Amino acid sequence: MDILRSLRAVSEASGTGVVDWDRAAAAAKASTDPGSVALTPGEREGYAADVRDARTRLGEVAGIAFDVPDEIEVQNRHHWIDASVDTFRDVMAPIEAAATGQASAPGDGRPAEGDWTSEGPLDRVPDPFGGGQGSAGGAGGSGEIDGFGGPGGPIAAFSRDVSRIANTGTMAFALGFLARNVLGQYDPLLLADEPDADHGLYFVHPNIVRVAATLDVDYPRFRRWIAFHEVTHAAEFGAAPWLPEYLESRVERGVEGLTAGEVTIGGLDTEAFAELQAAMTAVEGYAEVLMDRAFDDEYADLRRKLDERRGGGGPIRQLAQRLLGLGMKRRQYERGAAFFRHVADARGIEAAGAVWERPEHLPTASELDDPEAWLTRVDP
């Protein structure tokens, strides 16, 4: 971990975009110890068995059929940064295009495939600135368009450079913090450049090992708990093939509202984001309840310690969680889980799965706090 190298990478941010994504990734990796993915044969088989068993058990309990990726990726923290920076870039592309006055082209300027700077192998386990350029227009023309203080002048250029460095630093901080804390991730590849690309299932091995030790829980059992949680997300998206397009459309509408300054509080399309928030609350809440009912071991200590971890940490961690909206994610877990516990207790866990039959079955924001209203409307 090299803080000076991280700061240097941020200070070297360049280009025409709002964020220099390559420098952001480099800075995040410089400030983050990659950790080891030197797995023993038993660990390799353990990850594969955990995912395989989770798929079988979750399918039986939920009464749904779904697939998991053919390969699961056991990553170090640098691998996760490299894998995730493109997602951040895709989400930000419309905002960057609006800010720079350019057409968005997600993926432009990315490193070529295989051009990774991560330390160590990736283990695969089988099974707001404006920058409109003006011109004076005509011989002898000057004025403010390209003059010293105009949008094309050195003051504006300096302001853009400073903003780019600040934005790059912010993204580097976010990527680094998340890389040090993400345990596992099911990635349905929303907003991917290749619509037919396979989904992904990642485990950040050094974080799982570290957190298991920090929580003083058995590492293989904790690893299995994380596998069940992530495979539950695969079950949700497998049961709801319409869900990725639904989420993408709400993200895109929300971003379009932001860039156009429409509809809105602060430029956000509040309706789109409300629908996105309700859907993600359902995603997180259903996962919590289903895995609790499907996990094939005692889990009360794991649940309690993970809940404490979500709300704990020192002042820096607390600040980072606020800045990154992780407190909102925790509330999603709690609110969504309360909804699905009520539904499952009233009608059974299979009835709760009716939420994935069609978009109209998603609970509304008000129904999340009144599950009886959802039961009356949907009648699963």
C-alpha cells in the first residue's frame, strides 16, 4: 500500500472526461493491499462446493430453478477494482457526456483485455463541469468565448483540470474502500457493453478471511454463508429474467433526468429512483429471508455479528459509509427483510417468490411498509 503513489496517480489525472478512470483505478490499487488468492486445493473445492450446495438448497426451499455462472472468480482486492471500474464507468458515462458535451461511448479508452496491473493471479474456481468549446468566429474576433476568461480560455481549462483531479480522487477513494470491504458479489452485468455477456459471481478471498478472523467465526462456515447470500441473488435474477432490463431502465431514466435537469429535486428523476429503490429493497430483503431459511447450519451468531459490522467501525469507516450510501443499503436489507418475513410467515416462502413473476408484482414503496396490502393486491 503506497499512499504517495496513490496521490501521484490522482494528480496525474488527464484527458477530456470528468474522471480519469485509469488513474482512479491505479490510485485505488496503490492505496489498497491486494491480499492473497493463493488457495489450497481444499479451499478451491470448498468455494465450488459452497456454490453448488447453495444452488441446490436454495432451489429446493424457494421452489425456483436458476443457473449460476459456469466459473466463479476468487479475487484479490485489485482484481475486484479492475472488474468493477468498468461498471462505475458505464453508470457515469451519460453524466460525463452531458458534462463534456460529447456523445457517450462506454468502454472507450479502457485497457485492452488482459492488460491488467493487478498483483497475483485471478483464481477461477470451476463449476460537474461544463466544457463547451467555442470559437471567436471571424478574423480578428476575440470576445469572451476564447478569451482569457471564457470557456475556451486558460482559467476555464485550469478549472476543468482541477475538477477532474478531484473527481478522480473521489472515485479512487470509493473503489479502494469498497475493495477492502466487499466480501462477495453476484453481478448480473447491468449496463454491460455486451448484452449477452454471462453473469458473474465473485468472492474477494482476502476480505472473507480477514472478516472471519475479525468476527471470530469459523472461516469455512463464514465462506459458505457468503456463498449462500450471493447465490441467492443469482436465484432472484434467474427467477426474474425481466429484472436486469427493469433496473437498467430506471437507472437510465434517472441519469437522463439528472443530465437534463428534469422532473425534479436536484435534477433527479424522482419517480425512476423511487422505483429503483423499491426494487433494490425487494432484492436485498428477499435474499436475506431466503438465505436464512435455506442455510444449512446455525447462523444466529453470523447474522448478529454481520449486522454489528454493517453498523460499526471507526469514524473514517462511518464517514465512508455515509458518503457511499451504505447506510441506505443497510436500511434496504432491514426494510426488505421485514416485508418478506411477513409475507413468508403468512403464505410461505414460495408465495414470497411471486414477487419475481412479473414487474407488476414488485412491492411499491408504500407496500414495503404494509405487506398485507401487497398480499391483497397480488394474492400469491
